[in-house]
Amino acid sequence: MKDELVKSAQEQLEHLAGACGIGCTLAEFNVQGVMPPAFCLGCPMRGGACRAERTHLYGCYEADRWQGQYIYYCPLGYIFIVAAFYDDVRDPYRRYGLAGPIDMSNADEPGVALPEGFAGAAPPRRNTTQVNDIASLLTTLGRYFGRVDPQAADDRDSGQAQLQNLLYEVSDEMRDSDEASYPISAERELMQMISLGDKSGSQELLNKLMGHIFFHSGADLEVIKARVIELIVLLSRASIDGGADVDKIIWQNNTYITDVQSFHSLEALSSWLTQVMHRFISYVFDFAEIKHADVLYKALKYIRQNYEKRLTLEEVAAQVYLSKSYLSKIFNDEMNCSFTNYINSLRIEKSKTLLLDSSADIIEIALEVGFDDQSYFTKVFKKQVGVAPGRFRETRGLI
Amino acid sequence: MEILNEISTLVQQGRAPKVKEAVAKALDDGVDAKTILEQGLLSAMSIVGVKFKNNEVFVPEVLIAARALNAALEVLKPHLIAEGVEEKGTVVIGTVKGDLHDIGKNLVKMMMEGKGLKVVDLGVNVSPEQFIEAAKDNSANIIACSALLTTTMNEMKNVVDLVKESKVNVKVMVGGAPITQMFCDTIGADCYTPDAASAADAALAFCS
């Protein structure tokens, strides 16, 4: 970190310390150990049960691993918080914000006992909520000074945390059932979402698929990589379905397939895959380039959540506080298709999934996806897909 | 049972001193130690785990709950260990290199001791070499490895490989949240168990 930045970071940490009443320092990474907070320098445990330099170094290592934040007990029983003040974990001169000590005992309990003959003041008491508050501020400060891109950081956090959670859920599922089967319908659903530009829904599905791939592969990274390449190819086709440029996408795939080989850890691979998927989605529908982005985004979101019911232009227009005619105009201008066609597209896509994955009657499917009657559904389906729904089901969608 | 619910709540709230009292009282009232463990303590940690997953509580709350759990276990431990122990076998246990999680491992250790096994606890961040050395020094029947992270579970393979290479006569048991039977088979370990109780049973079976 540059010197001016270090000075500025230290100033901000002093402000944080003043506001919270907790000591905050900026520590530099060192394999031998990091400079401990002032409290530790006078602590009798030091040199005995606690090598403070190493205790806090381990805190820093754990922060490296856990998206730049770690909260831990010292051997005495006080809480310390470490936050990354860097963007690149490979930087040998990286810095950390270190806050503590904090006594996190409940207010009505005796609290952590100070060691015999300790002359200093007892560390302040804060409850768990307050510790979270301080941790959050410290981490955000760290990202600011580490010049970390906030969006990237959020994606990394939610993506990796979700992956870990999903792995545990999947493992529970597998423990309960006798055979673990790959959720192929989730794959189709994911492709649908990509072609519709649904970012959050697709993230969820992608994590679910990654969780299953992980377990099916017996944790063999080479097998996982092969499955990931399969996924990338599928996602790329979905993106093309959604309107992305064919040549651009196929050229990209080349790079991705090479990049996949370079990974050594599942977390890094899944985080990268998430970024790749976001890129596919952005090629489908780049909101940054269109006017009325906010209104359309809300309208589309409402439509996606409600298209299976009887949905009218009036209803959607009311949701975004526009007149029916104005919404219709914007829709046509920006989406290059009419409101009706868009809704029908969504319904047809959904019906395809139902046709292939369930054995429900066509009339049931038509009603399920939001059409009023079977003949209209059949007409629209045939126009969009090229064959009648029954035939589509018979031929498993392959012509 | 009322007292068990009370204990569970106290663990969830992270009230270490109060939970120690409650456990002591439950034992005095004649509640079986294993029941207190399973319905009072472990159930509490499951609840905390779910809440953490749902972002209803965060790391600090989990930390104080774990602390309360450990405090309760201190009180419970002498009652979990079998009386008049004729050692049925020796187990070397540890959390693999790179991993610092130990709550699960400590529970397994306690359950195994409760079955009359001698358990040598190597702690956390244990390298394959340390496992082997301890197994040799203690003439262990079993090496038990724990891992909580997807990043560290591959260390278990290193342990299995080193055991084969050094031709030490021990069984390798594996466990931890991301571990599965399939993973166990893939790396060539001898046994996978999903929880502390079945781990203790399996270890006993290996030793007899």
C-alpha cells in the first residue's frame, strides 16, 4: 500500500476506534508474526500461552481465506476482528485492520477474567450485535483502502458462501436418499434463465448444479473441470438463444475452456464460473445501454414473477406507475417485441420444460403457464417453436 | 423435558456460566449424560447452524454459542466417560492440516472415550506426518481425521497415502460436514461416519 494511503487508513482507523471505543490498528503482513495491538504488549499471557504476534497472524491468514474478514478469540478469551486492507492476497506487503480486544460476555455475566497482576484497563464490553457492527465497518474500510471493487466483492461473498451452504444441503440430501441423481431439469431451467437475462435466479440454479457436480465427482477436480466445460457450452448456447452475438460468444468459449484448466481449487473455479455466467447474461440484455432501464427492469421482473397468471398490460403498467400506452411504446422500442409476444415467449419456454419433464396433459400445461385455452396455446406454440406441442413432446424436442 | 429445553436455549444464547449450572443440575436430577448431550447441547448447535445459514445470526453469535457448548461439555465430560476403563483400543484423532475447526472432532473424541477407547487428540492443523508419528508412538488402531472445509478435505487423501506408504497398520476414519461415503471411497479411506455417535461405534467395531 502506498505511504499516503497507509497514513490515511491509519487516520480512519483512529476515527473508528474513537467511535467504537475499541483499539484499531493497521498491521503489515509478516510470516514471522504481525504487530499485535497495544493491549497484547502488556498481557502476561504473551511469551507464555500466547505468542501474540502469531495468534494475530493466524487471524490474518483466516481473513485471507474468508473473504477478507475473521473474528476470533485470543487464548485469554477476548474477541479480535481482522479485516483485509488489500485486494490481492498474494501481495507480500499486504495490510490488515485489526480491532480489539473486546469482551463479548453477556452484560449480566462476570466477564473475562484479567490475568493476575495485569496493570492495564479491562477491555470494553460489547455484545455480539455490536461486534458484527464493528466488523462490518472495519471490513468496508478495508475494501475502500484495498481498492476492492464493491460489486466484485459482493459477488464473491454471496457466491462462495452460497456454494458452501449448497454443498452442505446437497450432502444432506445425498445422505438421505439412496441414489444421487443430477438435476438435469435444473440445467434446462438455467438455460432458460440465461436467455431471459435473469441474474439472481440463474445464480441460485448455477450453485445448485455446481453442488451436485461436486458430489458426483467424488471431489476430483479434473472431473469437475470437464463438467464445468459442459456447462459453459450450454450456457453459451442459452445466451445465443437470448439474442447474443453468435461469433462473439463462440470466440469467448475458446478462452474460457483454456482458462478452466488453470484452476486448482473448487472455490476459485466456482467464483470464476459465476463471473462467466454474468457475462453471458450481460450479452443477452445489457441494461446499461438502454433508456428507461429502471422502469423496464421492474416491469420485466413483475412479468417474470406473474406470467403464469392472467396478466394484462394494464396490470404491469400499474406496477410501474405508467400508462398502458406508454409502457407499450417503451416495450416495443427497447425490447423490439410487443408485450404480448414477450409474455407468450416466457410461457412457451416454460411449457417446453413441462412438456419434456412431466406427463401432464397438454390442456393442463396450457393453463399452468397462463394461457386461457389449449387451442390458442397450440397456435402460439407452433408459431414460435415450429411444431405442435404434442409433436414436440413425442420427439423430445429434437427435430 | 423442561431442563433440556432450558439448556438448549442457554447454549444458543451463549450463556456459558448459566449453562454449566443447568447441566450440573440436570445431572443431579438424574438426567442421563448422553441425553443431555444429544437433546440439550447438540440440538442447540444444529439450531444455531440453521440460523447462521439463514443469516439470522452471524459469526459472533456462533462463537459465543460454541463457547457455551464447550463450557457445558467440561461439566458433562466425566459423566460421559465409561467407569473402570479397560482400554478397548487406541485412536489418534485430529483436524487436518489447514483446518482449525474442532468442535466436531472434540465431540467424536468424547463419544469414543465414552465407549472405552483411548483417544490421543492431536488438535487442529495436523499434518499427515504428525498423524503417522502419533499412531506409531501410541500403537494406535485407528487414525481419525476431521475436516470442515472443501479446501482442506483433500488433505485426508494425503493421510491415507502416507499410511499406505509407511505400511503402518492402522485404519483411517474420515468425517466432517463436506465428507461423503463417495469421497471416502475415492481416497481409499477405511471408514466414513456422518456423526459422532456412529464414529464411536465404528471405531469400537474396528478395535474388537
